[in-house]
Amino acid sequence: MASVQKVQAYLAYWFQLGKPIVLQHHNTQCLPTPVFQGGKLSLPFLNCWRQIMENPKQSFLKGTDESIAALLTDEWDIEGCARCTMPLPMPVRGIKISPCPCADLPSWPNETMPSPRTAVCSQTHLGQLRHRLDQPTDEEMDTASDSLTHDRDRLQVAFAHSPTLRRVVNQLSNRATDDRDPMSDIHAAPTAQEPVKKPSEPSALDG
């Protein structure tokens, strides 16, 4: 079953291509402009929708056979057209016989012009763009990794071919060893204690 939101989105897409809805009960057509305002359906669109709901059985998107009332039942759903990817009513059971609404639009599909879209919240859209800009791309991460690998390889080559560099590294290593806490040797291994001398036995000469 196509929900009210799905049917409204279906109409909004085709309104953007200039396809009106036929209101037979008013003997007129409705093509709201603009379709969106402030990231949501515009007031002209909602006014048009109110006229549709006055008699949805006699409201048809121009060039189609399915009424809005039919689309709101569980017999229909909204899918993407295989030719132009625009939303298209499709029966839940059986095969659709009538063509896509794009059949009488000779200029569509047209890849040189912006495609119809749903409503976009400016704040949410800007936030998503900011987040994408803050994240490093895979190419940037690969470039940084390649740079680090290159620097490491250069250092390894320089160390292998420079006795002076090896000598400096060894000196720094020895200095780090000499600068350690001198008390650590004291605490590391206990010193041997001298044996305690026992008092000598008294002799006869001591009287």
C-alpha cells in the first residue's frame, strides 16, 4: 500500500517536471509552484492536495489512468520507472499496462538538467556537507601513508650508508645508558655483608 507521504512524494516529483494533476470534479488542473518551501512541502502544494482529497476518485496525474484514491489502497505501490527512474505506480498483483507518465514528455529523461528531488532541509544538508569536508578522503589518507613510508625508507638507506650517522646513534644510546639513575645499581643487587666477628674466648693470660 502506498502511504499518503509516498503518494505526495510521487506527485511532487512529477510536478517538478511540469506534469499537472487533473481535478475532474473541478474541471481544472493543478500544478503548484513552488513544490517545496523551507525543506518541506509548500503551501501551494498543500492547497492542491486539499483539492485532490475533496474527490480523490476523480483526481489523476495527467497521462495516467490510476486515480489518487486507487493509489491510496493496498492494490498499488510506488516504484521506480525502469526507463527514467522516476516514481511510478505499480500494481501489487498483476502487470501494469499503462505507460509511465514520462511517455508523453519528449524531453525526459534528460541527464543535462537537474533531476527532481524530495524536500531538503538546508540545515541538515549543510551539516552533512560540513561533516564530509571534515573527514579526510581515502586519497588523502593514502597520500599521507605513502609519504611516511617514503621517509622511513630514506632514513633506512641513509643509516645503512652513513658510518657517521651510525656512530651518532651509538653515542646517543651509550649516553642514555650512562645517564640512568646511579642508585639503581644499589637497589638492583644487594651487597655482600662482612661476616660478624665473634668475641674471642678469654685466655688464661687474661687472669
